[in-house]
Amino acid sequence: MTASYDADNIFAKILLGDIPCHKVFEDENAIVFMDVMPQSVGHTLIVPKAESRNLLDADPSVLATVAPLLRRVAVAAKQAFGADGISVMQFNEAAGGQTVYHLHFHVIPRYEGVPLQAHGRGMEDHGVLAANAEKLRAALGATE
Ligand code: 5GP
């Protein structure tokens, strides 16, 4: 049986503004912010506002709004962080590597010969996250 959405998750609290984040962009469909435990410089999360636990219960219409934003953020992140490539990741359920149960996509800048750091390792310095959010915001040409 597929588990249902539980609003008591950290990204729901960020969406409500109850918990702060290093925000890059927000529109009516999604919010984009820096991952606090980046696996690479500029690791960014795209979080649709609609409630769904993960891809398995997501409304296809939500995915249709996220895909163009995903591409936009990937292109901007490659430029902003001088990356050689971008990994897009998305995890479903604990066995699939998911730790936060609100649908989200990882945009991770990659560099030739540099392996990814471990998923969910230590917290990045907030000054670094703020500076990276600013770089990505500038590359996106987003205004807040
Ligand atoms: P998942 O394994 O669910 O795809 O990944 C969840 C991601 O959320 C992890 O990469 C983790 O570092 C990140 N994360 C967990 N808690 C917070 C938080 O409070 N703020 C932010 N910005 N990222 C978080």
C-alpha cells in the first residue's frame, strides 16, 4: 500500500514560511531553495507547492509545471556555479533514498572527476548558502 501525504514534514513548513530557507525563486507552482546539506557546490531543491508525498502520488499536471522550471534551474545552476554538468535526482520512499516526504527534485552541479559528497551529510555554512542562493538568483534573473 502506498503511504499518504503527511503535512508534518520540513518542506511543508518551509512552504508555509514557518521554517526559513535560502530561497532562490518562488512562483504559484513551486519554490526553489538551496539544500542545507549540499552534495556539491550549488545543490538546489525544487519543491512543488501542491501536496504530494513523492513522484508516486504526484498529479501529472503538477509535473507539467515543474519540468520547465527544472530545466531553467539546471541551465542557470550550470552557469552560476561554473559546472561541467548537472545531475537531476528525485527519490521515492525510504528504499528509494527519500528522507523528506514532500515531492522535490535535486539539481546538483557536477564537475569533471569530482565525486558527489554523501547524501544528507553535515550542514553547510549559512553564509555560503546565502551567497550561492544569490548567485543562482542572479543567473535565473529572478526577482523576489
Ligand atoms: P531526499 O532524500 O528526501 O530526496 O532529500 C531531502 C533533502 O533535503 C536532502 O538533500 C537534505 O539535505 C535536504 N534537507 C533536509 N532538511 C532540510 C532543511 O531543513 N532545509 C533545506 N533547505 N534542505 C533540507
